[in-house]
Amino acid sequence: MSLRSSIVSACLALAGLSMSWPASLRAADAGSCSAPEHRQFDFWLGDWQVHRSNGVLAGVNRITSEYGGCVIHERYATGRGYSGESLNVYDAARKVWHQTWVDSDGLLLTLEGRWNGQAMVMQGESLQAGSTRARQRITWTPRPDGSVRQLWEAANAAGAWTVVFDGRYTRK
């Protein structure tokens, strides 16, 4: 059997296997992410400069829509050695947005939340030194001028929220 025949046979076998998977595990149909809820985070799409609340440039961020509009992919870099990425998806079955963030420091942060009519708000927990858990909350708010405010907060042991990062996204 030639290499080409082997590849075609393997592809056909995989296609047949995927058709036997439950519908929830199959690849998304072309229109499966066209519901309005899937567009709630689209205000974040684009190429951005990210500034801290004091006006200092923190980094740049590219936010793209991928997989037929089903996934929002974030790529962040400071230009000083730190970078990270997130994948964001609307889980229609649970009616919740999910974000998985990973970065060059080894941080894994998983958040879930909803559009509240004015902002995207997601929360989760991160593991801190000593195996203690810290609650995290990030709020993305679109502004009338087209910018986006990102407010990242963490809760201390008493449950009080403190600001980790307060940034303003402006289009490049």
C-alpha cells in the first residue's frame, strides 16, 4: 500500500470513528456557535495595547476568533520575557463561559462565568504556595470609546477582594 493510500485509509477510518462518537463529542457544526451567547465576548476581539491604570504599557494582546467562531484565543506578551495564552469558549449545555489561561511562569488558571449585561465576569481558584487556594475574579468591561477595561482581583483568606491587575485595552 502506498503512503497516499495509507493516509487516505487512516482519514476514512477516523471519519467513521468520529461519526460513532456521541453528538456532544463531535466537532462543532458550521452553525453550532452562531447563537447570540457565543458572540457575548466578541467585543474583546482584535489587536490591543494593554496599559496599567497608571498609563504604563503592560503589553500587547491579540484576541482572535477560531474554530468557526466557537473559540476565542488570546495571545499576550509583555516584550520583556513574559507571555501567556487563553482559550475561551461558551459552554451552551451549562450556559457558562469558560477560560483556560497558561503562561510562561507556569500558571494555570481556569475561570468560569457569564455576561451580566454590562461585562464578562469569570471566577475560579488558583493554587498558591503552600497548597492554599485563592479565589480569582476577572471582569472585562467594554467602554463607549471602544476600549476594554480588564480588572483582575483575588480574594484573601478573609474573603476581601484586592486588585491584582487593572488594565485598559486600546486598539492598535
